[in-house]
Amino acid sequence: MFDTLLRRLLAPGPAPLPAPEAHLALAALLVRVARADGHYRAEETRRIDATLAGLYALSPFAAAALRAEAEVLETEAPDTVRFTRALKEAVPLDDRAALVQALWSVALADGARSDGEDQMLRLVANLLGLTDRDSALARQRADRGA
């Protein structure tokens, strides 16, 4: 599955991802955001698992397994631009703010914001076609636990 997903991500104009690959792509992006500050903490992995379980109606075990796959994929994945472009094709505009909110919830899970996380989220929101304001609102919702 990794090989297929990586080939799709590396294609010049990636086709929309099927749901299982889109789920894995988002999970890998959640991991990438969590690692953006140079630390990958237990609070962040728990938040990733909870986010995946909530978004995709997964059991805790299935969410943890998806995250574990995503951790491997994240280390092998192409740059964030291609990665996010593939997600943009797979997720309707109306649902992308929820993705950014999920990403912010992971970035805020350890109780601290870093410049690396802020830069990563700004890039991702922009690549998903959202404004800085959209991202700020998503961050506020994530911070409130909405």
C-alpha cells in the first residue's frame, strides 16, 4: 500500500486518493505536524489516535494501527506540498477546515506551540486552499476542544 500511495503522491498530477489511502495520507500528515517541533510525544500520539478514531469511526486498536502505518509512511513520504495536494484532491473544500482543526489539535496536544508547528500549519492550510483566518479559527476551535 505504501508503494502505491507514494507513486500516487509522486505523480505529476495526482489523481484523487481512494478513501483508505486518503485516511493514511491524513494520518501521515498528522504525524508530520506532531514531529514538526523535533519532538514526538505520547500526548501527540494519543491525540492522533483519538482524531483518527473520531474522523473514521475506528476502534482504538485500529486507530493506533493506522497511526503506526502513518509513522512509517511519513518518513518515506515526499515533500509536504505533494502530500497536501493529494489530500486537497481527496477532500472537499467544506471539509478541509476540519482537517486543519485536527492538525492544530495535534500541534497543541503537548501544551506548547513551536515555530516549526506554526510554519507547518500555515503551509498546510494554504496548500489546502484555506486562508490564514480559516487556520486561526480552526486553531481556536482545536484549542477549545470543539
